[in-house]
Amino acid sequence: MASPTPELHNNGRNNNPRINLESSPGSLRANNNACLDSRNSPTPLVNNETNSHPTPAPSIFKRAWSKLGIDRTVAALVFKGALAPLIATAIYQSKSVAEIYVNFGYLIIVVSILAVPILPRGKFMMNMSISVLLTCLAMAMVLLGQYAGIKARQNTTPAGALPDIALGYNSSAAAVNAIFLMFNLFGINTLRAARPAFSIPAVGYNIFVLLGFTYGPQMATITSSLRFSKELFYSFLTGQAIGSGVSLLIFPISSRKVFFGEAAGFLQSCRGLLKSQVAFVEALEYSQMECAPHPNTRLASGGVSETDHADDNQTEESENTRLYNQRASSLKASSAALLALAGKLRDDVVFAKREIAFGHFQSNHIHEMHRLFMDILIPIVGFSTITDISERLNYRFCTDTEWTEELDSAAPTQTQGSWRRGESESVEWRELIRPLHASLKPFVQVLDDSILHILILLKFVPNPNKTKSKPKKPTDGAGREGASFNQDIEKGLNPGDIGFGDYLDKTIDSYRAERTENLKTWAADRGLSCIFRDSQERAHLPPNPDQGMDGRHGGSRDSRFSERIHLIFYMEYLMYSISKRILAVVRCAESRATDGTLERRQFIFPSLKTVTKLVKGLIDGEDSNPGIYKTGGVGADVQTVSLGHSLQTPKDPEHLPPKGSWQAFGDRLRVIPKFFGSDPSKFGARVTIASMSIAIMAYLHQTHMFFIEQRVVWGIVIICLGMNPTTGSAVFALITNLGTTVLATVAAFINWYIVGQKTAGIIVFLFLFLMVYFYFLVKYPRFLVAIASGAITHVLIVGYELQVRVEGIKAATSTGQAFYEIYLLAPYRLLAVGGGVIVAYIFTIFPVPITEASVLRRDLGTSLFLLANYVNSTTSTVDNRLQDKEGDMSLPSSPGRRLEKSRQDLLQKQFALQNSMRRNLSFMDWGPNFGGEFPKEMYTLIIDEVQNIINYLAVISFASETFIAARRESPSPVWLSEFAKSRPETSAEAHKTTSLLILLSASIKNGRPLPPYLDVPSDSHLSQQIHGDKADIMTFNNLNEPGFRALAAIKLAQSCMADSLSRIVDPVRELVGEVNFSYQIVDSNE
């Protein structure tokens, strides 16, 4: 949903784990650290939580390591990453090894770096498998291209030609090799843009074909071509083999271990987030009443001015505000960190299920564990939206207060009553929120113990009860050791004891019954019955000036009262849902502890379905059309479902559906122009053109020797490695790549001369410098390309000089490269790499620059369109659940399953677009800006409100699940039946939001003005307003029935969603304008 915000309080590190590489072992380090301290939370320590004995100051060494963020895991990753190129460098110092690889020994070092041995095993094996396959493909393409070039040379060389002519430059051979190079560069870079899994392997493929086809014109015989290709091929395979050995044998880290570490961190983050939520609920007492009338307009009883009291209360109010803001920021940061960690879990669970391992959990166990964790995510993050809801309600209160002041200023004698009404609202709100906090605090402590119970049973943390004492090994009643069961329920169960789930279940029921009884008593004392009060009037609308004073205040106050009641129900429903989801995880963990799963290890292999999905995903990529299903499949013959347009194949406005086999064949042919017009193809063409602008030197008679002698090919490698699709990221890459290349050149000089040019010392210092590169790679993965450019530059300089020492100058120059001492070679390497970086930037902005602004505008339009689809699918979901029309959810063809899949796909695409848009926003300051400033604030506001709508829609969809259980009760609740009847599925009002979002999307995406007189829905109509006689059935007596609190949660969520929608319309209108030909004549004298 949202990207992580700054870190929390100083002891909240569990909720914001540093994930240094995407789904890398670095995340495991942070999460394992989180698991070791079960009491960490994002709330400040209370006064009595102080150490009784002062701790000694750490040494300078420890302080430095702490400042650099180096721990055991980081040190192991840095060592592991630098070890592979160290081994490659060391083995080449042997003459027997050098004779095999000849002039490409330094490539072994480069390829061992590109293998990225620090990746978890699952990701590494997938990456290495693709790399080896692409290396074999590149070998085949180079052999084919060089063979074609040799044949072209033979066919264009006259018989009996002199050796200088027969073996020298040949334009036909050069042209053939150039064509093969262009074809391969375009293909691999298009594939790299279309399939992210090929990003790293594509770099090796680019290097292979660049070297093969730029040296290709020199190959005059088949024998020389085979010898050259074999040396190149062996160098790549050796580098990959060294990287594989280091990855699998040195500090091996499995993807399953990473997943379990992140799972432990996820649970620990949930513990901290729950504590942050309780702390914020306590601060909510002051969130609704901070906008009191101005002191000079307030009168106390007896006519005494309130100005004197204002000074006394100012300090207390500012302290309350500071506390509220501090806890709100902590809660938002905790929620964002949990979402970021959930994203990592979602990515890594795929690799954990694919991995071959020897352990406890089968892949289906991991899948179930992940599903249960994601079930917790929606309600626990949804609960965190209370920060946004409270700010909206506070804004409405402040707005109403300002209107009250304006109206009351004409009648000062009535301000006393206005002030008393404000005080009455404050007391009313505190009577609601204080008992809720008092009940939540012990209840959340039980939930915290329950999560600790899960961590202990799954062996993510040690059992503190067992470490204190070592009694006789208990059993679980079935004769199995390792699980304890405390039969004395009166004394209570400790986390880690089997049966804790029953205790949690009883606690949940007791909490719900207690809160229901408290609310019923509170409502009865005030003569209240219906949970909806003046529901048709919007709280933020100004009161009617024609009404009396009581009428003016009564309408807005009633609406605020209703919204606050709904906020209480909202929090209670989501906390109850959180507890039920945690209970489900507890049950799962206890079943794993008692069925012997955790007592035995076994070899685990991925299922055939998992492997099939892996291969299919690499070939086809992800489905670009969310929610599209074939009409066949399991259960298709059981029920017939009429699909809406969004669940069918997308329509083509230029073509009707094909009739007959010939038209179907023509439909398939149209895939070809569609492919060449796609964004990945355009990017591949840009990379190819940029590369050939330099590579053309290798195929011209006047420059081909210069190209070989000066090693210009490495400039092209940097183009392929670091070219970016947009101008802002290109400027960022230009600066960082040039900077790291210069630093790497300086480091190469230091590496060579600091040890007096001794080979052994050079290799040792090369290892140390590589550790520095990998340290920055682990800590700052954002600079991956820049760090890789620097490391490759360093290796090319030092590795080549060491290679010449082993094989001699004569062998080193046999391929046409000139030999230079390091003080000349390093600047030449720097110029080649720097030239490649600059050319990559030039062809990013030439001939037509693709700016972040244009990409951001397009993505925002797409996001609004997807949001319209998500709103519509959620509306249909609520309708189906109210009418009990979801069908058999076990059948993939049922309407409920289709809608569920559609919502999930839409949500995943929204997550990707949100991340992309925020990344482009961060690069906006880097790109060149000509003309007026980019309206960054407006785009940020729209993106944030889109994110808010997504959050509320997720809550609405989640809350509507309770209608299914309520429907299946016998008899079905009367309030639910009446509510369902009052909600027509085909109502045009229900789709106003969807229509508006599609209009906004089209205007933003195409840069066209909005139509005039846009009707912004006052409510998103995801649950119909309750009014009139129907309100009589919505009473406090129904509080304990399934789904009743969910109804109020949906009502509040849809109200906030409507507010967010209204906040989107004005910025969009400001950006694109509105069709309006009216005019006004303004007198300049006025």
C-alpha cells in the first residue's frame, strides 16, 4: 500500500526492519534480531523500565561497527560476496589455468561478481539457471554469427589474395557481425524490460555477445573462431561455477530461512503495531476537541472572559496535541513498516515454496502460513486508518466550529451556549473512548502473548518459560514431547503451552460480551436506540442560516455523533477481526506442534504445479488483464454464469471478435506489431541504437583497430548495464555511475601501488576493496548499478594487469589489444566507461525524452482507471454477499471466486503502480526542467488519496465477509434482510464513483479537460444510507450479531472514501482544466 516512512521511536526497530537487498538475507538479519527481543514495541518505555546498573561504554571498534550498521549477517554477506572474485583472481595466477582461458581470465572475476552469490538460495538458483541457459544461447549465437561472417569473408575474397587481404579487414564480415549484434542486443534488452527475472542474467548475455561480435570481424577461419568462442565460453562458465560454489557452500542461506526470518519479523511487527494502536486510542481522547472557539469570543458563566483561562489551558492543550501527533506518527510508521515487510513476504514465499530443502515444513505448510499472515494484515492495517479517520472528523469539527463562530459573532450573548455545547461534545466523546481504551489495553496484552505463543511454537524464538527452569519433559497428552499443557486453567496458561488457543478464544468472547454490554448500557442511559443518527446530512456542510441556534448546531452535532459512534464500532470490529485472525494462526501453530511436524526433518521438493507455474511465468510473464478467466475449467458444466465486460476478454474498438479460423489466425498475427509497439520493445530499440552508436567503430575500416586496442567495448557494456527509460533516473544514473567509476579508478591505483606492486598484496587488497563494494551493495541496494559499474571498472584494471603478469605481453596482445601500464590503462578504462555512461544518458533524452512527468501522468491515469475497476468489483462483491449470490467458492467458475481473483489482481497492480509513481516522484528533482515547475504537490496529494481509497475499499471488502456468516444463521437476522432489500444492485447511484474515476483517468492520461458540471457523489453508495422507518431495525440490541458492527465500519469507510474522492477532483481539475466557455467582464477599477 504505502511505502515505509521514517523510523519509529528509538526502541521500535522491530517494526521497521532494514531490508537491504530485495528479499535478501539482509532482511533475515533484521527480522531475526527482532525475534530475539519479544518485548520491543514502538511505544516509549515507561518510567520504571530502566536499567538498575549502568552499562559500560562500548569500545571505539564496537561504536564504529554499530555506526556502520555491521553485524554478523552483514559481515557474512560482505565476506561471501567478495570471496568469489577473490577465488577467481587467485586461481588465474596458475600457469596451467591461464593457458586455458588465455586473454579472458579477467572475465572470470567479472562473471563471478555478476553471479551475485549473496542472494538467497532459491533466488540464486533461478538466477543462475537463467544465466547458464543464456550463456549457452549466447555461445550458439556467437558461433552462428561468426560462421556467417567467415563465409561472407570467403565469398567476397578473391582466390589467391595476399594474406593481408585474406586475413585483414573485410566489410562483408563486419556487416554480418554488426547485424547479428543488433539483433541480439535488441532481443535481450527487450526481454530484460519485459521480464524482471532476466535483469541480472541479461548483463552477462550482453557482455558475451558484445565481445563475440566486436571481435568477430577479425575471425578469418573456423579454427580461430572456435578457439576464441571456447575461451570466452569457458571463462563465463567458470565464473558462474565459482559463484555457485560460494553461494551454496559458504554461509549458505536458503530462501526458506529468509521467509521464516521475515515471518518472525512480521509477527514481532504486529506486536509492536498493536501496542501503537492502543497508545493512539488513548490519545484519541484529545483528537476531536482541539479546535475550540477563539478565547476572545468565549464567555464563562457569570460573564467572565475566558481569555484568562486560555493561558492556563494552552500548555495542557499543546501537550495533548504533541502527544496525539507523536503517537499518530508512530502508528503510521509502524503500519507502513508492516506493509513493507508484508510485501517482502509476498515476494519471498514464492521462492520458499520452490526450494529443495531438508527441514520441517512442506511447501503447503508455508503457503498456509503465508495465507494466515495475510489474513491478519488487512484488519491490522485497516485499524491503523483511524489516524486518517480521526483527522477527517477533527477537520469537520473545526470547520463546524468556524461556521459557528462566524454566525455567533453577530450575537455575542449566545456564545456562552455555544461554548457549553462544545464542552458537552467533549465529555460525550470521552465517555465513549475512555472505556474502549480501558478494555483494549488488557485485551491487546493477551493478543501480544498469543503472538509470542506462535513464535515459540514455530521455534522462531526460544521459550522463556523453559529457559528459566528445566523440569521433566512434558507431553501434549498424546505421548509426544516438546509441547507442554498446563491443566490448571485457573492459574492461566503461558505462551508456549498447548491449549493457549482455548484461553485466547474465551478471552475474545469475554471481551466482545463486555464491550457489547457497556455500549448497550451507555446507549440506554442516554435514551438511544439506533446506531445511525441524521445519516443523510453531511457533517462538513454549513448549517442553514435560517435555522435557529439550536437547529444550526443540532444537525452537524448529530452527524458528528453518528460518525464517532461508527468510529467506535469500526475499531471494535477490526480489533475483533484481528483477534480472530490471530486465533487462526494460534490454532495452526498448535496443530503443527502436536502433529509431529516440528519433530522430524525430511527432504522437501517443490510440487509439479509449482515448477510448472515457475516455467510458465518465466515464458509468459504475468497476466496483463486482471480478472480474466476462460469460460471452461473446473465446475464450468455445473453452473452457467453471465460475465460482466470486466471479466471477459478486453474488447478491441477496431476489430470485432473473429469469425472463423482465418480471422482467428489474423488475430494472432496482430500480436507482432503489438509487440514492436510495446514499451519493452521501445526500450530495447533505444539500448540497441545507443550501443551501436559506439559499436559501429568495430565495423569500420578506419576505426576497427582503435576499437579493439583501446577496449572501447566496455563502454558499451556500461550502456547496456545502466541505461534508464526516463530522464530523471538517467541523470541520477549519470551522476552516480560517473562518481563510482572515478572512485573505483582511484581505488585501483591504491590497490596496485600500496603494496609495492606485489601480486600477493594486490590480491589481498583487491579482496578488501571488493568487500567495501559489497558492503555498500548490501546497505544501499538503490545504487546497485552504480556499485556494479565501480566494481567492474576496478576489476578490469587490476585483473587485466595481473593477467598480463601471468601470460606475458605477447599473449596478452594476441587479440589486438594494446598493452598499457596501469597508470595509462586506468585512465583509458575510465574514459571508456565514462563515455558509455554519457552516451547512455544522451540516448535517454534523444530523440524524444521520456520524462518522469509523462510517465507519472500516464501511471496516475492508469491507477485511477484500475481504482474505478476496484470500486466496481468491491461494490459487486458487497452486493453478492448481501444477496448470498457468490455461489460455491470452491469452484473457480463461481461469481465469488471470479470477483475475488479480480480484486486480488487489481490490488497487486495498484501496489505496483503506487510504488512506481512514488519512485518517479523521487526522481522528479533529478531531471531537467524547462518552463514552469512540475506540480509535484498536486500529484502527491492525488496519489495519497488514491492510496487512502484503496485502504478503505480493502476494509469494506473485508468487512462484508461477515454478511456471509450472518446470512447462514437460522433464522437470518431481520436487519440484514431489510438492509439487503434496500440496496438495489442496478442502482445508477451505486456506480457514480466508478463513472467519475473513469472520467478523471481519461482526462489525466490524455491531457484533456474535464466535462463541466461534474457530479461528485456525496457517498460512494457501497452501503445504502439508513433513514426513515428502516432505521428502527438498526438498534444497539443487534450489537452481538455477526456483521452488525461491520455495517457501521462499512458506513464509516465509505464516508471517508467519498471525502478522498472529493479531494481528488479539484487537483485534477486544476491540472487539466474544465470545458467552460463562459466569461465574466471584470471592471479594472473595482
